[in-house]
Amino acid sequence: MSEKAPLLHYRLTASASPEPKDVPKSNRTMVGRDGRQSNDKTARKLGVVFGVVIPTLLSMFSVVVFLRIGFVVGQAGLYQSIAMFLVAYLIITMTVLSVCAISTNGALDAGGAYYMISRALGPEFGGSIGIMFFFANVCGSALYVLGLVEAIMSAFGVPEEGVGAVAGLHQVLPSGYWWSLLYGTVLLFLCFIVCLIGAHIYAKATFIIFIIVTTVLTSIFISFFIVGPMAVTLSDTSVLNSTGLTTANYTGLRLHTLEGNLMPNYTIDYTTGTMMSFATVFAVMFNGCTGIMAGSNMSGDLKNPSYSIPRGTLAAVLITFITYNLLSLLAASSCDCHLLQRDYSFLGDINIWPPMVTIGIYSSTVSAAMSNLIGASRILYALSKDNLFGGVLALARKTSRSGNPWASVLVSWLFVQVVLFAGKLNTIAGIVTIFFLLVYAAVNLACLALEWASAPNFRPSFRCFTWHTCTLGILGCLVMMFLINAIYAFASIAFMLLLLMLIHYLGPISNWGYISQALIFHQVRKYLLMLDVRKDHVKFWRPQVLLMVANPRSCIGLMTFINDLKKSGLYVLGHVKLGLLDGLPSDPLQSRYDSWLSLVDHLNIKAFVNLTLANTVRHGVQNLLFITGFGGMRPNTLVLGFYDDCTPEDHLQGKILLSTGHGLDAFCPTTDLSEQRSPFFPNVRGAEGAKDFREEEYVSVIADAIKMGKNVTLARYFNQFNREEVIGSGRKTGVHRNMTGPFIDVWPLNLLRPDSRGYVDTCSLFLLQLACVLHETRAWNQARLRLFLCVEAGCSLQEEEQTKLRVMLKELRISAQVQMVAWDQVVALHWQRQGKQTEERSAQDEERRESQEVEDAEKEDGLQKFPNNAAQLTDEYIYAVNNLIRQHGAPQPAVRFLYLPRPPADTYRYRAYLHQVDLLSRDLGPTLLIHGVTPVVTTDL
């Protein structure tokens, strides 16, 4: 049956954690099955035969070979029996190849298939499959106990009343369901006592049991050729009323007997009363093909695991395959069909010494039942040590002084006792088979994933496998699961998926390595190479944002807002730490990534993190713009916080990180008093604290980004932005048609250039596109777009521009509420300044011509260039514009989108430029000042 031998010999109480790497191999010790430590050299003394072949054969030769060979041949016929064995051994051979590949890629530890799968596929798959493997061993132990009860009742049980059978002198045990349950309980309790004392008792008798089983099988083969024809009394006396048969014929090796057993003859199983079919018979037969991972789990006790495991496991599989097929052929050639169908213990009746088969049945079945009980307890113990289910399995971690996990044995015994209520071997055979098929499919999946991941460290010594064999093994296991019992198959898979989800969301983070990460890396690399930047098209444009964050404590609102704005695009959090690598022992940023990634998880945003070390903020931002991203996934939009005198607020104070349970404002205990700060991020800058850079450098960052062809967005007052309040109000009010959700205000005109009359330039369209992207997100779909057009009462282009804009909005499929804003008085302030008005207009006309030339050059070169921007704006005018925006902001919008002019070409005017932008956006609430340099909209399909 299942992987019992390895769990019955050595390393039964070994830890599931790997050996410490810093311990010299010569000094390492191993924990034996009795908990005592032995030297590594003396422990690793098993070869191919004793370490792999014998454990695997004992795992596979059990109740099936003695009690169900006749059942399989009698029901399915010789042809279908051989076909069943071929299908079963094809499945297990593919699985054996995967087992050999994984086991020769590193030593395995306690837990068997659970350890193998969990360390290959990660804790989610490993934990869920481990539970399934535990139940498979539990049901397998019950299966063997029921098989032993069936054998005992066949030999010593009193025939049931009313069937007319005469009881022999040795048939003294009462029969019936409850009596059989009592016998099974007693036998299981004996197994439990042995396992509770220690697995070493059984391990010492392993070789003796193997000799007994081999001797019994030899006597069976000899008996087919020596014993002559006879009439055998049937064990099935329940069919007397219908057939009147009490005996069936053993003819010896006869051709006509073989011809009568070639074809299938499915009838009712006399032990369960159910009609048999190919699937039900296969389910019973497949239990004799399990246990193939017995040798691979012995890798820690083998002299040469990479040599012994492949050869020993394949040899054991070949021996059992030949044995099963020879027994099927001999049984079909010598036994009447009625004998095979109605007497499962016929091998004892036709043996040269009938007690010999009884001894073989008892010894192999007891050993199998005990080994499955021990195997289940060791799997449960390994699961509890890995702490995948929290405190649920805490009790199972308790061990005796000798290291025997008595609590796991106790829990496993209770589960087996519950399964015994099924009553009949054939009843639970299908469940056991489905559980093991699911485990084998997971082993094949683990090997397939390792092969597809192309991890450099996956280089097993055994190379006789490909992804084709793994896939064939997976498909074979799944197909046979559903053929045996579709309901059980669906239920087991659903149960496994439920466990997987529970471990994924509630289990701790392990350091075993996740194969999913390797597969994702492999696929992402492949698709990134396919993402050709030369094939970019404007209709598939999406924002790919680099958000520069000085201190996350004061930027929580902005970080969550940009997460809504990215429209499934790239989102990168960038941070510049001032300093130089010269003189430092190592990169100081590597240890900070965990803190940033923990914050990303805490905020539930989909963002990457990129940190850099530079001597100035400007150089750091340049570095990030140059190196962030791969291929076609590079940031096209830079988002900066606004440069003002506002005191930052700490929005992480008192917050708890759910993944660790630690507070984000906790202090890290260090010996250096200067480092007594949050283990995640430093405290926010105080009101008197100095900034990391000056106004000129801030504007230089904006100018650098535009030179590099990046769109620039300045975010202001997002410390006032509360996403939950904004989105929550929209959801509450959006239910009623007469009420509206939050507003998104868009001012597409360059308000710092009152002479500009066009609304359809690249920057305005980019601003509209970002507002539309935000509005289309699921969280903001209740919001309403408001588009404000600034017009002059006497301007001849008013109606023309308005009509043109409405047509454009219709073509771009942007739904917005357009509002006309008269700003004659505001514009008048612009012209009432130095000199004569006519001279000023002449100067403005000249500037307009220069601006037009610049725009023409931009169209030809495809890049944005700096205009002269000689216009001088008064603070009075900018105050008036700011007041105009606030007057038309009722009700208060959730966010405003404003046009950001390009920085001046003259670097000496950077401070004045920033002062103008500051006055324009002052006290407007959450505001984005946007300058776009790339076309982002199209009306074509």
C-alpha cells in the first residue's frame, strides 16, 4: 500500500527541516527511528536491495496479491485484467520517473510525498496534498485491517444464519457487521500499541516479513503446477438460494479453463452486494500498485541515493508487475469462474500447505496496516512541525523522550477507527485509490513544474524523464480518478483546493522556495521579450507610472490614488536615498526592500519598488527614469509630490501590519541611539526640518523628465485625500438617480498662458485621458467628470472652440459635463501691467508666433522642447485664476486636474516658475498638475 516502508525503517522521527549548512558533514548526526542519534556514516549503510527494493515490495505486496487476484480475474477476465495492470503500471511508472528525478535532486526527509511536494511546489500545494496523503494512509491502514478481518472470518468465522452452510470445527468466531467491526477494532488497537511503543519494533521484523511473503508467493506458484483438480468449498454462501452452488472447481492448468476466463463477467460482489464494473474492479486492483515512494523516502539512509533509488524502485515495480500478471495467468488457467468470483481466499484452498497462504496474508496485512498507521502519523507530525495550520495541529507535535510522536499516532489511530465503520474492504478501496492517484498526480505536477521552470539548481542525477512523462502521469491519474468515481474525485479535488486556499491566506510565509515564483519568472521573461516597443500603438497606450516617494509615512493617500490611476499599467514606487557607495561596506538599500514590500502588501496596491542611492535627488530620479522597467514595460509618467512648506503628516502612526502583527510605528531596538527609529520607515520631517533639495533642483527634475520624453504630474494636497471617504460616498449616493457621486474637475487650458486659445493640444488631451482613465476604474465609476472651458465674451473663437471640443469628446467616447467659464475680468488683469497695452499685445503676438514655431518643431522631431516663455505674470493675475477655480468648485470635487506649463528655458527663472505654480494650485484640495508630452488618444479603430 502507501509509502509505509520508509516510514517504518529509518528517519521516522527526523525533522522536516534541512540540515544546518554550517555543520561539517563528518560531525553531522541523524535521528533514528527510536529517537537516538547515530553517526552519519553508520546510519547511511543501506544499499539498493535492503534500502529500496525490499521496502517497496513490502509496500506493494499486500492484501491484493493474496485476496484480490482472483476477484480481478473472475470479474474482468484475463484480457481486461492485463489491460488494468498495464494502465495502472503506466501511471505509476510515469510517477516513479518523477519520484526518481525529484529524489535524486536532494535528500528527502520525514513526511514522504508531503516533504517532496511541499519543498517543490510550496506550502500551499504541499500542505493540501500532505493532508490528502495523510487521509490516504489512514484509509489504507483501515483497508488492510478490513482485509485481515475478512481473511480471519473466511477461515474461522461461523457462517451466517439462514444460509444452510455447515460450520467446521475451526469456525468458532461469530460473524456479522458488528462482530467484524469489533475484530477490526481489536486488531487496530494491537497495531496502535506497537506504533505507540516505537516503530523500531516493526522495522526489526521487516526482513523476516519479507522472507515470509516471498516463501508464500513461491509456494503459490509451485501449487499451481503440483496440486491436481479438486472441488473447493465456496466462501460465498449467500447465493445458495439462487444458484444452489456450494463448491467450485479447481481444474489445474487447462486450456478450456483459460478460454472460459478470457472475457469479462461482471457480477455482484458477495462481500458488499454491489454490482462490479471496470472502474470498481480497477479501484480494488490499484491498491496493489501503490507504495512506489517507499524507497525514495529512504534517501537519508542510503549509501548512494542517486544510484539506489532509481534502480531499486524500478526493479521493485518490474518485479510486482511480472508477479501480478503471472498470478493472473495461472489463476485464469486453473480456476473456474465461480471459484474466482465467490471465494477470494481460494489461494489457500489450492495450496500444497493451506496454512502457508494464511500466514502470508496475516503477516503482510498486519505489516501493511501498521506501516500505514505509522506513515499517517509521520505525515501528520511533519505537517504540525511546519506549522502550516497554526495551532490546529499543535497537539500532534508532542513526542516521547525517544522521539516517537505519540500524539500523532493517537490522532491517526482515531481516524483509522472511524474509517473502520465502512465495514468492507471493497467499500473504501475506491476512496483510497482516488487519494493516492491525487497524490501521484501532484508528484508528477511537482516534477513538471521544476522542469518547466528551468531552474539552474534542478539537475537531478536521474535523467530518464521529460515533461512528456510528467504530463502523461498527471493525465493518467486524473482520468482514472474520474473513471473510478467522479463524485469522489470532484470531492477530493474540491477539498484539496479548499485546503490550498486556507493555507495560502492563513498560513505562514515559508522559506522553502515557491515553484510558482520560478514559473512566473520564466513566463514573464518570455513575454517581456515578446513585448516589442517598436510595435507600440497609441490606441493601446496606458499610464505606466513612476511615483517618487520621499517618506511613505506622509504619502499614503497619494500612493493609493495612483494605484487607481494606473489602469492596469506599470506602477513603480521610487525612492532616492542620499549618499555614495564609496566608503560603505555594502549597499544600504537591500535591507530596506522588505519594509517597502510589506507596506505594498499592507496598502493592497499593485506596485513594484525601486530604490536607488545617489548624491542628489536629481541624479537619483534620473537613474530611476533610465533603469526602471524592462523592454516595453517602462514608466512613461513621472509623479512627484509638490514642493511647498506644508508639514508632512504621519499616516502610518498606530497602524498594524497584518502579515506580521507588528505596529508600523514600532521602534527597532538597536545599540546605536541614532538608529532608534521605526524598523520600517523614518519619522516624518518636522516643521523646522530641512528638505533634501532646493526649488531649483525640484524644477530641474521636471525639466529632465520632459527632456527624456516622460509625462510629468505634480500631486498636491493629497494628504487631505481619503480614499475610503471618497469612494464610500460615491457608492452610497450613486444608488439614487437624483444624487451624484464625487466630482472629477478638469481644466484643460493652460491657465498660466492666458493668450493660448487652443484646447486640443497634446498636453490637454493627455490631461483628459488621465481623468477618463480614473473615471473608468471600478472604484471611481460613480464619479462624474466636469470639464471647464475658459472663454472670453468677445472672442470670435469661443463658439468654434466649444464646438470643436464637444465633437472631440464625442469621438473620444468621453462622457463629461462641459461648463463654460467666463474669465474676461481675470484675463484683463494680465494685460494691465507695464507699458502700453498695444505694446503688450504686440509682444504677445510675437511670443505666440515663437510658440507656434516650437510646436511645429515638436511635431517634426517628436520631442518636446523648451519655449522662451518670456511672458511675465503678476501674482494678482494668478490669485484671480486660483479664485476662479475655487468659485467653480461647488460641490467640492474629489480631485482636480490642471494644466502644468513647461518649465522655462532659463534656469534662473525656475524659482519664479515654481512660485507661479504654487499660487495657481494653492488651497484647491487634492490636485494634479499635469504636463503631457506624448499623444495618448486616437479616434481610429
